[in-house]
Amino acid sequence: MKIGLIGGTGGMGEGFALRWSFRHDIIVGSREAQKATEAAKIYTKIAKESYGNRMTGSITGGENLGVTKSSDILLLSIHYQHIAEMCTQLSKQLRDDCIVISPIVPMAKTGTGFVYIPLEEAKKPAAEIVADNIPYRSRIVSAFHTISEARLKNISESLDSDTFVCGDDRDIVATVNNLISEIAGLRAIYLGPLSITYQAEILTPMLLNSATRNKIKNPGIRIV
Ligand SMILES: NC(=O)c1ccc[n+]([C@@H]2O[C@H](COP(=O)([O-])OP(=O)(O)OC[C@H]3O[C@@H](n4cnc5c(N)ncnc54)[C@H](OP(=O)(O)O)[C@@H]3O)[C@@H](O)[C@H]2O)c1
């Protein structure tokens, strides 16, 4: 499968590229093609050192719009404030059958700790803004909000955690669940349709407040 990572030069992008390149062809996206190509070279070196000959995928880089055209799956590894502008641009290049994943957490740090922006500022959840700006709501899946970047990037580590998943089409959710299960120790927990994505997104500020106030490093969530 060809997996495009919009904003793939950032921390989460690196983690997803390293994890999924074991089996899939990853295209790291950036606003600058050269930045993406350089990141792809670095990620390839790390992945090959770890996986050796067992690696059947690849990592290349390109400008975000070109990446969008080539992708079966597109993961939006960008921040909340950039969703509307980025998705408006991408939507013109998006293939009809492309699945779009939003791991985006609308979060800010205030004097009281980490807060969920839609609740504080009466704004929409991240995946709802994605849905407002790309044509196919049923092809959007919201997931990965509580995954620690540091642990995702450490490919020798099992994540030993769950991630909540929201989406309207169960077949499309199943495809994303398969990708989730390919990340060692990560389990997908289906939460419901995209309209309740806020329940998944809001967990991250809660998790980070609990971590910082109780000195827990790189926390995750597990349903027992
Ligand atoms: N970090 C975590 O532990 C974590 C965990 C769960 C979910 N998330 C979510 O995952 C997403 C990515 O997080 P991250 O930590 O990887 O972020 P990051 O390291 O800051 O990377 C985000 C990428 O966004 C791109 N970007 C910057 N300004 C932009 C703009 N104006 N328009 C379009 N793209 C722009 C940059 O790529 P170029 O400069 O190359 O274009 C950058 O590499 C966020 O929504 C975050 O809430 C993060």
C-alpha cells in the first residue's frame, strides 16, 4: 500500500514512516520537496539498520500535493490550525478511493495545564474540520491521538497500548485497523462514527496532564 504522510517531516511522521515501511511504500510529504527527500533518506537509513533484509517497503519524499495524488492512504501529520488551508489544497489532488487518517489533537498549554481547544474556544474537533474541507466524509478515520511520538519512533519497542478509532464506514475502519495492528503492541479500539471523534481527541490533554503531574514518561492508554 502507498501511505502518504502530510507533514511527514515532523516527529509523528518519522514514527509512522519507520513503523510502516517494514511492509508499505511510504511517501513523506512536506511543503518543501527537498526537506521531504532529506527526511526520507534519514528514515530509510534508520529503518534498514533495524529491519535489514526483512523490510519489503520503501521510504521516499515529495511535496505534499504530489504525495496526495499517489497515496492509497493519506495521514495528516499536521497541526490543528493548519487543517483547513492544507485540506483545501489537498482535496483537489485526492484520489476518490483514498483513505484519510487524522491523528490531529486540538490542544493548547495554558496556566491550568493542557486543554482541549474545541471545548475552551467553542471550535470544531480536528477530524470534523478535515471533513469540512475534503469531499468524502466516509473515507475519513480518526485515530492515534494518544500515541507517544517518542515510543512510536523507537521501532524496537512494543507500544503495549490501545488507540481509539472513529469512522463512519466499517470497511474503511477495518483497513485502518489492519495498519494499526502492524505497529507492534498497538491495538485498535473502535469508538464509533466520526461525529464522536472529540471523545478520542480530548484524551490527549488529559493524558499529558496526568503524565506531567505524576512524573510518568511517554504515557499511553490501555482498556482493561
Ligand atoms: N507528537 C505527539 O506525540 C503526538 C501524538 C499524537 C498525535 N499528535 C498529532 O499529530 C500531529 C503531528 O504532530 P507532530 O508532533 O509530528 O508535529 P510536528 O513535529 O510539529 O510536525 C508537523 C509538520 O507540519 C508541517 N507544517 C508546519 N507548519 C505548517 C503549515 N503552516 N501548513 C502545513 N504544514 C505545516 C511541518 O512540515 P513541513 O515544514 O515539512 O511542511 C511539520 O513537520 C499533530 O496534529 C499532533 O496533535 C502528536
